[in-house]
Amino acid sequence: SPAFVEAAKRTAAWSATTTGAVFAHTLPQAIFSLSSGTPSGTPAAKKRSERGDLVTPKLVFQAEEKERFIRYRSLIREEFARGVSVFFCVPTVPDAQFAAHILSKGIESYCFLFYGSLSKQDIAKRWKEALAMRHPLLIIATPSFLSLPRGDLGTIVLERERSRSYKLPTRPFLDMRMLAEFLAEELGSRLIMADFPLRVETLFRHKAGELDELTVLRMRLAEGPETVLIDMRQRSHPGAKVLEVLSPELKEMLALAQTEKKKAFIFTARRGFAPLTVCNDCGNVVSCRECAAPVILHKTTGTENIFVCHVCGRVRSASERCLSCRSWKLEALGVGIQRTADAIAKTFPDVPQFILDRDSVKNHREAQEIVKKFSATKNGILVGTEMALLYIHERLPVSAIASTDALQVKPRVLLVGE
């Protein structure tokens, strides 16, 4: 649509890249197999210059997930009553499927789900059907489908706007949130930025009067969980050579959960066994020979462990000497998900344990299967990285962070509502 072309140009200027680069990441290849032209009856989008001077309302919505989705259901029906469509933009595939499960009830015929891992045939079919339908639609999609030329978009929702998945990790480093904002301005649509909490820059814009409130901003959880912060330095023993991953308090909490048949989730910020390996003689950090980033120690099922660079992907054997002083005294420091899982397996050998990170699953379907099996247990323990947070939607009675050091935040930040 002309509105999307203008939004792409503005995004390119904002990102210091070319319009072609924006198109390359926002025009699904599957749509080029469709016949040219817009089906009759499809609302046509116009340029902002053709609509006159319209002010785009930009709103912020900071509330817990359950409250947000209750409000979304009302909002969608309000927009349908006005005869306009809603574009519900989410950062990841799990977010899209979860949103579709919650929001499509009762309006299945008017709800379309788009994400990149769909087959080209499915994308082309849904795209064509969405353009041919005259009734207002709920479009739930990842940002790469903002180019869908429905000119009747009354509201664009940026759900989980704090997610870093909105920003491309490689060149041209596009921030899809800006594309959505520019598109809303070009279409004259309402833009809602929602999360809990919102980004600091979004809250600053709200404080500066640039963004209005959809509802009064929630500043703390309605039901704050009991939070205990353990300083493991006080638990260490002089001369101890084994790193204690699980504190006595966490072991006691997990043991009680097993007795009461409750599930638990242990969050670990880093993949692999240890995020850092140093030489005990000279202090040299073992790094990648290609990009110089610190390598991550990974345990394998084979005879030797490996070093993996999570920046460039290089892999090499961990059986090596220090490149600086040729010493064999290399020590693995920090807590990775493999080290956490090993500690739990040794302490609770009979408890079903599930691991969820990029190394343990190959695709979205495998991740769903792991969470499904975990949910089916009465006393399972799920150990996961940030990836696991995308798939957990049930309330868990027990949860813990294995090591806050890897989060690079001050401990007081973890105290909810302070």
C-alpha cells in the first residue's frame, strides 16, 4: 500500500539504511507468487497526504498479561463494531500462537494468524483470503507481515513491546517497532504499546507527554510473590573447589515442592556449562580465535567437551592449553544451564527434569513438546533460559533464578515492586 511504502521510507531514514533493505525484511517472499492487484472489496490504504491532517493517537498500556488480554478482547469487539480491523503485532511465534488461542475465541472466521515459519502455500493462502474479506479482521502476526495492505486498520497493537526480538540482530538492525509506529501514522490508526513493564524509553516518552494512557499504568504486580535473595558468598567454604549452584534454601524449597507434588521452574541466564573460562596461572580469558569473544564451555555426550562462540558460532575442542602461558590450569567460571541441570539431577535424581534452551531444541515444535510434557507432570522441574519464558503461561508455585550475576543487574532490582 502507499501508506506502507511511506512507512518503509521513514524507517529506512531512521535506521540509516535503504528502503530496499526494509522491504527485504518486511515483504514475505510467498506473496510474490500471487497475482498483482488488490481483490475487489478490500479497503484501500491511502497516503497521509491524501487524508489531510490527522493526528495519530499513541497510547501506552502497562498491566499484567491477564489484564491486558481481557482488555484486548473488549477492544477488538469495539473496533469491529466501528467497522475497522485490528493488527495485533507480537515479537515471536510462541507469542503469536498464544495470542491467537486467547483472542480468536468467538471470531475464528475473522482472525488471521501470520508468522515466518508457515509454509509459503499457507502464507499465500491466508494473505489472499485476508485481502478478499470485507468484514473487519483481527490480524495476529509477527512484524514481517506489517506490509499486509488492509487499509481499514483502526488499531495497531505492539504487544510485549519491550521484547528485544523486535530488533533485528544483524544488519540493517531494523527496529520493527518504529516501522509499526510510522505505519500507524501513515494510516491514521491508533497505536497501542503494551507490556509489563514498558521500555524505559517508552515510559520517558509518556512522561514527556508524547504518549497517552490507554488505562492508568500499573506500577507493580497485583499479587507480588514472596521473593528471597540469597548471597552465595556467605555459603561458600574456604578452600572449597566445587561451585555450589543450589543454595540450601533452594534445595529445601525444591524438596518441599516434591513432597507437595508441585512443579518448579529454574531460570538460568546462560547457555552451556560455564559462560567463562580463565587460566588460573596468568588470568587470561579463553576467547574465540575468530572474533575474540569469550567462548562458552559446553558438555557433550562424547569423550571431550567443547568451546562454543555464541557470537560467530565457531566450535573447537576444550582440550587445550592457555594460549598465553601454555598452562593446563584452565578453570570454568559461572553458572550455565548445563551446570544447573547437573546439580539438580544429582540432588533430585528421581525427579523428572526438562531442559529448554536453543541447544536442547531445534525448532518451535520441539519446544512446545517439552513444555507440554512438563505441564503434564505433577512434580517436574523445568530448567530454561530466556527462551523458556516464551512458552510458560501457567502459574508455577516455585520458581528461582540460578545465578543473578549473569543478569548483570543489581540485586535490589529483583525485588518486585520496590
